[in-house]
Amino acid sequence: MNRGRLRALRRKPSGDKRVRARAAPRESEVAPAKSKAGAKPQALPMRLAAELDALKEELAKARSRVAELESRVDEDPLTGLLNRRGFERAFERALAYVQRYGATAALLFLDLDGFKAVNDRYGHAAGDWALGRIARLISGHVRASDVVARIGGDEIVVLLWNLRADQAEAKARGFEDLIADSPFERGGKRFKLGLSAGFTMLAAGDTVEAVLARADAAMYVRKRERRP
């Protein structure tokens, strides 16, 4: 073998080494992959905790919205008083309290006098305004524990706690005087309204239908008495 060929064979291994050196990955290329892989176990709990907090916040908002809607279901939109449904629920709780503790309570049934004439002469907008004003007047003359509700048309009921029959009657007459003495003026037009109030005392075996029927009958007796 001549010397030129021998030198060529000796140079080949060094060329292969250079190829292998270029193919090997560098540390700067490997390091970022290791960093990303190491970050995953820490990022997952943080992301789950953030999602959990967001769900808790949404749940709190949903519960608040449900409570708001439930209260509106029991509310008369015109007067802000309880409606018939809200009154019946409050009455059932009151009756259970009377039966359990022997407490006293009275139901007043209030019906407006002259209300139809207001609607016919001045329009339903004036009638609605008058109902709202009457609701505020009555609500301002009861205790926080008492219940005031509009159960239909111009009919309002008031559930009063811890009083005798003579006190309930005095309260009924007081509401009549309150409305009779209050001016009603809207848009430069002044009109007069009256109120007839009947009442009944709650008994342990009562139902909402029985109590309403007695109070309603007492109101009509009072209305006949007040007619000129």
C-alpha cells in the first residue's frame, strides 16, 4: 500500500467524528424542554384553583339572583306590598306560631270607598297612583313584625300581632281616619277616598280561607254602617 492511500484511510475516522459531533444535541437545546416539563405539575393546581374560585363566584351570584326572584314572586309590583301568594305564606307561618305559643293576632280587611269613581273619572293611572300612596300610608303605621298585603284590586289585608280584640278594632278605625284625612292630589286634580275596615281574631284551628272570609264579612258590615 502506497503512502498516499494510507494517509487517506487515516483521515476518515476524524471526518466521522466531526459528523457525530454536529449531530449531537447541545445543552442549550435540551434545557428549555426540561424547564417546561418541570413547570407542568405546578401550573395545573394553580389553574384548577382559579377555575374553582370562578365557579364559586358564579354560584354565589346565582344564589343571590334566585333569592331576588323568589322575593319578587311574593311581591305586588304596583304597591310593593306582599301579593296574595306572599300573604298566604306569611299567614301559614303566623298561624303555626299562634298554635304553638298561644299568641294573639288579628287580621284586618281593608277596602277602599270611592275607588271606582277615581278610575272612571281620572283614569287607571290615577287609580294606580292612589293605591301606591295608600299602601305607603298603611305600611307607615304598622310595626316591623306586622304583615301588609294587597290581595286583589283595592283590597288590602293587615296581620297584626299581640293585641286584643278591642285594640284590633281601634286599629281598624284608625286606618279609616288615616285615609279620610289624607289628601289625594295628582296633576292638579284633587280627589277624596275612604276606607272601610273589618277585622277578626285568629284562632288555633283556623285556615287562611276561613280567616279571610270572616274578615271580609266584617268589612262589608262596616261598609254598610258607613254609608250615608
